[in-house]
Amino acid sequence: MAADSSGGVPDTSAGGAAVDGHYDVIVVGVGGMGSAAALELARRGRDVLALERFDVPHARGSSHGYSRIVSRSFYELDAYMPIYDRACERWEEIEDEWGREVFYRRGSLTTGEPGTEVVSTARRTAERFDVPHERLGPAEARERFPGYRIPDSHEVVFQPTDGFLVPRDGVCACVDLAHANGAEIHARTKVQEWTSGGSSVTVETDRGDATADALVVTAGAWTPAVLPVTRDVLEAERQVLGRFRPTDPTAAGRTHSTGGPFGPDDFPVSAITTENGQYSAFPAYGSPGVKLARVHHREETVDPDEMDMAVTAADESVLRWFGDRYLTGGTGPTMRLETCLYTNTPDRRFVVDTHPDHARVHLAAGFSGHGYKFCPVIAEILADMVEERPAEFDLEPFRFDRF
């Protein structure tokens, strides 16, 4: 079985640390999922080699920047609930061990016209699974969270135990802790081919070859290049994020700990359904300005190696339209515009499974823009697969053979 993942990375063959030897597990891709998998496997005493074709961390994929939403608003399916709860527990354990906050539990707002799918799902999920929540009137929501301009016609659900993760810090925390537990991690190392046979898997890279008892692939949008069997299932989508300074300069945030009406303590993350689709807003943290995003931005399918990372005026206008209507004072000067990638499956549920033809190869992919929060628990599931332990969770909805 071979996979050519050429393109999109500088030539590193002339120098750097060589890849060789035999390991218990080789992990391909050291973003959110791969860094957490390397940590979990190393904690279990496994001899781990983790390979990343770009930098660690890097800004080409799905695990960079300063905020990813943590909210139950999208998860009515029973199988998600224990996975979600375990993920939140594990993130708190990771940040305690690393010594810095990664998970900011400051709450979430879900709003939209009555009957909006996401709002209805958030309400039903909270009621069915006994999730702490409040149903607020728009005027009450505006009073409590003055950075938001919520229309009088909207229904509002506030979930106080939700919040946001800092993905850049999460990757760094997992890599630091994986190193402390003995993992070997190489950035700027491109996988050229892998083969599985007998009692081991061989991985060939531009820095040398290594073998392992098992292979774990967490390569995000590049998974189809590493695992061709996924090419008809996984699809990369270009996403654009923007940060804007609020028009009122006194409301832009004073410090990262308080931040005024747009800081983490007073501006919860949001999922807001508008006549132009679903948007999210994030507090001013880590980088100047409030972060805005439209879910599935302009629905552009791309090749991750050929994606244009430049952000256009049309991209910016998609975000400004929302900010001008839903931020108090509207959208002020642009602070930052950047791209990232969603890796989508047809049903928007992720895949965590063993390769259909190779029992020593395992994968986690297709997180469809909502997966970062699950990194540490997906790592546990992958480690259990490697160790041939029974699954602790219902994984049937996430099997590869459902497609």
C-alpha cells in the first residue's frame, strides 16, 4: 500500500535529524489529533515516533489560532455525549499538567429565529441530557452580554459550561507533554510511502525510513494523500476567519483577563443563525480584535496543497456583514484575516476506525469544522485501537464502513 503526499512543503532532505529505527507506533500528522495521540500513547509507555510534514504547530491546517468553540449546541446524537464529557475532563487535566489555561469555560450563546435548527437542537440537547442552560430573552441577553446586538425576534440559549479552546496552545501542550513522556516528534518530515505486511508497518520519509508495530494517521486534509482509501469520503474545504476591532475603541478590550464587553469574561462564544447562514463570534483573546467566522464560509472545496491562502475582499465582506449586524457598534478596522481548512465527511460526522484492509493502521479524520474539542478523547480511542482494547464509547456512528 503506497501513498504519495508530495507538494506543499519545503525540501528538507538535505539536513535535519534522520528518521530510522523501530517503534511501537508511528503517528502521521501532528496537529490537534496527532499531538494528543502522541501524548496518550507515550503516557501508556509506548515508544512513539510522530511525523509532521509542516511546522509544529503550523497555520496551514485546522489546529492553529487562538480559539475553537466548545459547545453542545450541535450534538443531539447520543453517542456524542460521553465523548464530549470525557474530552472536557481531559482538556482540564492537560492544562493542569502543562501549567497554563487552554480551556476557557466562559459559556456559549446559541441564537436564531424561533424554530431555527441549531437553536432547537441546543434546547432539546440541554433538556434531554440535563445540561446546565438558560433560555434568555433578547433584551436580557443584550444586558448580560453587551458586546452582542441580538435581534428582538431571536430565541436565545445560554450554556454556562461551554467555552473555547486555544488550539495553538493545545498542540503545544500535547507536544511538550508527549516529549516529557518520551515521544520522538519530527516536524518538516514528509511521508512518501507506507507499506503494511507481516508484523510491522514501514514508513518511508524524505529523512529516512522507520518501522512500527502500528500506524496512526491523523493528517487532516492530507489524509487522502496518506490513505487513498479515504479519497471518496474526505473533502477539504477552505474556511476564512477574521478579527476586527469593535467600532467603539473603549469596548475593544483592556486586558486578556477582563477584556471589557468583548473579552472572554463578558463575550461568550456564539452560534448565531442569520438569514445568510450560521456564524460564530469569539472574544478578543490572543490576537487583537473579535474573531468572526461563517460556518462553511463560501463552501469552497479545495486541494490542500493548492489552496490559495490569500483572503479576498469578498471573503472579508462575508464576515463584515455579520459583524455590522450582530456586534454592538458594528465591525471596525480589520485586524487579521486568515484561512484554515475543514475536512468534511458527507454526513459531517468524523471517522475513527481501523483501515478496512490493514489491521495495523488506524485513522481519525473528517472532523468537519467541529472536531478540535474532541482531540484528547479521540487520542484515547486511537490508543485503545492500537492496544486492541475494547472501546469505551459507542463508535458505530463514526465507523468508516458507513459510507
